[in-house]
Amino acid sequence: MLLKTVLLLGHVAQVLMLDNGLLQTPPMGWLAWERFRCNINCDEDPKNCISERLFMEMADRMAQDGWRDMGYTYLNIDDCWIGGRDASGCLMPDPKRFPHGIPFLADYVHSLGLKLGIYADMGNFTCMGYPGTTLDKVVQDAQTFAEWKVDMLKLDGCFSTPEERAQGYPKMAAALNATGRPIAFSCSWPAYEGGLPPRARLGEEGSRSSSGLFLTSASQSAGIYKHEPPHLAICPPPYRRLLFLMENKKLMLRWKLLIGNFGLSLEQSRAQMALWTVLAAPLLMSTDLRTISAQNMDILQNPLMIKINQDPLGIQGRRIHKEKSLIEVYMRPLSNKASALVFFSRRTDMPYRYHSSLGQLNFTGSVIYEAQDVYSGDIISGLRDETNFTVIINPSGVVMWYLYPIKNLEMSQQ
Ligand code: GLA
């Protein structure tokens, strides 16, 4: 068992050490799965089925509606695109739904200043039963994706044994690297070894108002709320950043942003965005950008939020405080001595008046801070560690602060 663990860690280190400059900050973009699932019925539902038309229309929206310019650049195909393998064993897209092939789509996406992500599965089949990437196909598939000019690969792990995954994921990392094309590797391996993040809910209210599919998705995605990230903080420094990326790759599998779909209230949507950002999780939307509301766009395109998510220090935040009153506080250290604070309420009754001070949240020293409320834009000035303050947090909602020492005010506000 110990030997197995050591071997596994060895492989993990090997995967992680391929530091080629990609994914220095959490990736941002769009992926099909949460919103469009495996809808392959193009006869009845041509606008929404998994097809080149869907991806081209999303690419247009990303380029024209400000998404790309805010940093949302990856456009990711998920499951159900594969049509089979050709005579030489190369993957082929479904010819009816992707009549011009993936290189055509990649060119189109690149011409708009975006990047294309694709999906494969380390195993006999993808999770929806399409042809998988068995160990003997890993190198060939990596080469195919590179020839197609793909920029990210999500490698799922359905229909494989732990031994196949332990060989296959490092093999794919090496094979992608050997192609010479920078391809970000969204590695689902940890999710299959460690089990799913513990289930939690976005609050009773959310569970009651959500239904079916989206209740399930929201519950899975909300695993974050019970999941304690601090183990990352005790990793030795050289590895911390790499583990942070690894963790985020795991998160990417489960933790798509559900904002703009059918299950989340306004408060829950704001909470999801704030928590994903404080935990340095990827911002991968999965919603219909052709019909998204202005309110949801505001959440996803909040400039200060995105600046915090993409902070160059790349440190993942953690929960620093938890109250019996169902209030939690998360903190992420940022560059320029700034930090992000998220006050999150799991309550479902009414807005809660939470009293605290920076001192109670372990900020020390004689520094005077100022905070900017990330959603309202309000400035709270003159905060010393002993200053009492009150934040009013809506049920299933958050208050989020960008906190900076006043002496760095000019730098922080750039
Ligand atoms: C798994 C993954 C999802 C999605 C589906 C596709 O369930 O967790 O993100 O990729 O497979 O079938």
C-alpha cells in the first residue's frame, strides 16, 4: 500500500513538474457540459445540440460580448463529439454534427482570438459511452489533438481501472508535452482516485428551488462549501503552486460555474462566483451565452472579481472562520499585500448582521486598511485591526471585500 502511494505520488510529481508556463492562473472560458450535456438531437434541436454550430455561435458571443476581452478565452468541447476512429485509428468527430472537422473549428476559434479545448477519456469509453483513449491510443490521440491545433485537453477517467489511470494520465501529460504544442491539461485523475468532493448544498432554499439535473449539479459543485482546502497550505513551498494547479484541475471537472442556468438564485450566483474566486478555482462558465441575462453577465464580468481570481501570486484562499450562526469567512492573500475576504451565509431565514473586526480575522499590525466591496463598489475606509465592522449578508449570499493597506492605495486601485 505504502509502495503504491509512493509510486502514485511519483507519477503525480512527474505530471506536475511539466511546468511549461501554461495555466499560471486559473483558466477562464466556457464549456459545454453543464448546460448542453449530451444533447445530440440536431434534427429536433439544431440550435442546442452538440455540434460545430453550437461552438461557433458561442465563439461569436465570446468575441463580441466582452467575454474574451475579460479573459474568458478557452472554448471547450466536452463529451459526445466523437464519431469513431478512422482506418488508421485516429479519432474522428461525428460527421453529421461536425461536418467541417475539428481543425476547421479550431481555425475559426483562433481567428476570433480564442482557444479551443477538447474532451477525451482515459479508458475504454467516455462517460457517455463514446470511444475512449485506451493506453495504446494515448500518444496517437495527443498527436491528433496537436495536429488539429487544440489548446486544452480535458481527460476524463470513466471506464478505466486505477492501474490504467496511474499509467495513462502521466503518459498523456508526457505525450502532450512531446507534441511541442502548448496544450493545457485538464487532468481528471484525482477526481477518480479521491472520490467526489463531499456533497453539500447551496443552502436549503437553493435545494428546494432547484430541481432535477440542476439540483444535482449544484449540489456537486457546492462540494466546495464543506471541502477544507487548507491541506494545500501545508505543502512545501516549491510544490504549493503546482499542487494548487493540480487541485484546480480536479476542481475543473466538478466545479463549473452554474451561473446563468436554471438552479441558482441571484444570491447563490454571487456566492458561487465569490467562492470560486477566493479559492482560485477556474472560471469555466457553462451557460447559454446567446440568452444570458444582464444580471448574470454582471456577475461573470465583474472586473475586480476577475482581477482577484487571476491574481499573479496564485495562492488559493481558505476558510479562516466559521460561526455557529452559519456564517463562514474565507481569505485569499493577493499581490501588493492585498487580500480578498468573502463573508458567506448558509442561512436561509433573513439577512444576517455579522459583526467582526480584522483583528478577530487574524490581521495584525498597525496598518490602516481600506476595503472595496466587490459587488457594490462601496469603499470602507479607516479599518484598523481593532475597528469593529458589520456586514449584512443575504441568505445563501456573500459580501466580498478587496482589502488593501492604505499606503498601497494607488497601486491597488490601478
Ligand atoms: C463526467 C464529468 C463531467 C462530464 C461528463 C461527460 O461526468 O465529470 O464533467 O465531462 O463526464 O460525460
